[in-house]
Amino acid sequence: MKKYLAYGLIFYIVLAGCGKTNDTNVSSPYYLNAFIQNVKYSTSSVSTFVLANQQGCIATKSYNVTNIGQINVDAYYLDCYIKHYTNNADFVSTKPGAHKIFDGGLLLSAVNCNCDLVIGLVDNSIPSLFNNTALEPTNIVNNITSITKKDSTAAYVTYVIAGNFSCSFKNTNNVSIPVVGNYTIPLKEAK
């Protein structure tokens, strides 16, 4: 009986550690931290997945959409992207400051601009997997706190972008789900 209790406790500890952490230090230099309903989730497995040559709020510019990270736990699935200029000549003048947040359904929309976030949230407690939450239009904050040039090759300039965000989603049961987070990610800009 003690043997099964020990295995059960180990299994519980392993499950409790997956996807959720209370540690503020993440070992990778790139990360996404998100507090969803005041519970902290972190990932240091930040993707470099890029949707290239997208349209944005300025028709004469080309944009990339880069994945910041995904958090997939029992309760929620969060997917976070940043839209940014494709070319370094356009991006180099970008400064830290306030930018917008758009709902995940607008990922490939031309309404978002340079350094705007696109965040999708799925409430896994609701049977309808897709479109079961919507970004609430008030109290939206996306603040780029620093932009640092990391390195340069013949083809690209890499920047390290750090920022924080705050928003809320409303699920189809009319429950508001606050999401607050911060991130540090690399962005590549073509020369």
C-alpha cells in the first residue's frame, strides 16, 4: 500500500509541475509568462515559427507574424504572437512603448501593426474547442519595455524584444478570464 501511495505522490508532483510554475526565473533567455485567472504559467520553449510576408496597417509595408509562445494546460490553451515589420530598414526605428492587442481570430488580419500582439485563448472547460472566448475590448495593455540589437548576419538582424501585457477574455458562459504576462523573445529582420 505504501508503494502505491509513493507512486501516486510522485505522479501528482510530476503532473503539478507540468505547464505551471511559481518560479519567476526561467532558465532560457527567451520566455513567455502568463497569469491566467491569477495562476502563473510559463514556457521557455519559445517558438521561432514565423508567418512571413503578411499585410498590416500600413499597406506599403511587409509584416511577419512570430509566435511568442504557447501555454497548454488542463484549464486553458494560450497562443501568443507578435506582428512586426519584415525588413530591418522599417523596423530599426521602432522604439519601446505602448502597442495594441488583438484577438487570435485576427491573426492574419491587416488591421494590426508593428509590435502589436495577437493572443488567442481557449477555455478547455467548455466543450466547443474553437471560438469559445473573445478578447474583451477594455483594459488592454501591451507595453514593449526594451528592444536590443543582439546580432547581425549578411541576411538578418536579430533583436531581443521584452514586454508585458494585460487583457481579459470572455468565454461563451459569460465569464471574464484575466490574462497578464510578460515575454522576452528574438525577432529577425531581413536586411
